[in-house]
Amino acid sequence: MKAASLKEIKTELNHRSSNDLLELCLRLSKFKKENKELLTYLLFESDNEEAFVQGIKRQMDVDFEAVNSKTFFYIKKSVRKILREVKKFIRYSQNKETEVTLLIYFCLKLKDFRPSIKRNTTLTNLYNRQIEFISKKIESLHEDLQYDLKLELEELKS
């Protein structure tokens, strides 16, 4: 089966009743965890972005505490998993300020992680790539936010 284009889907959804749309959303949420998470964000958390960000930060704290730090192999796997989760939540939000805030927090947790990531080239490179990505994203924000976030970024670089 070939998937329809976004335009075709949008046109078809315009012709459906609200009850049909409700049924389609509920059916869609049954198939993938990401669909259900996105609907949860859109319905319950999108109106309070700050609480959403704080919830993700708390989850990151828990995830970093759970990292198996016996070998760098397990640390790398866990850190990549945490970053993947953070990026998924960033996609849900589509807010550039949220994106930068969460990535800065991720880098802060990674920098403070023990054993030090400086002893592993892969983790250091991952950290540096995120720092570069953050600095590019900051440029697209409002000037007041840029100043505050650049201060946090400089703290991470030092």
C-alpha cells in the first residue's frame, strides 16, 4: 500500500465529521507509542511549555542516574538513548527555545557526568557536536533570549 501525500490527507480530513476525526485519532494512537505521546503533548502539555520542559529535565535526571557507568561502551549507549529521547520530545514541541533549553541541560548533565566524558573520544565528540548545534540554534532566537542562552553556552564551553 502506498501512503497518500500530506495534501491528500489534509483534503480528506476536511471532508470528515468531528466524530470521524475523533475515531481516527483514537485509532492512530493505538498503533505507536510516539503517536500517543504526541497526542498527549498536544492535548495536555502544549499550553504549559515550562512544565513540559521541567518534566523532561526530571526524566533526564532519572535517566542519567540510571546509566551503567562500569564501561564507556554502556555509557555511550545510554547517553545516545537519552539524547534520542530528548530529540523526540523536541520534535513534539517544535519550539526553538525549548529545543535549546533542553539541549543545554543535556550537555550540562553530560559535562558533570562521572566518569568524565573527556576520557572517551566518542562522548567528547557527541558533546562538541551538541554545543555547535546549540550555538547555531541560538542565532535564530530573539535577542534577549540569545544573550541569556549564550551565557549558559559559554559556561558549558569552559
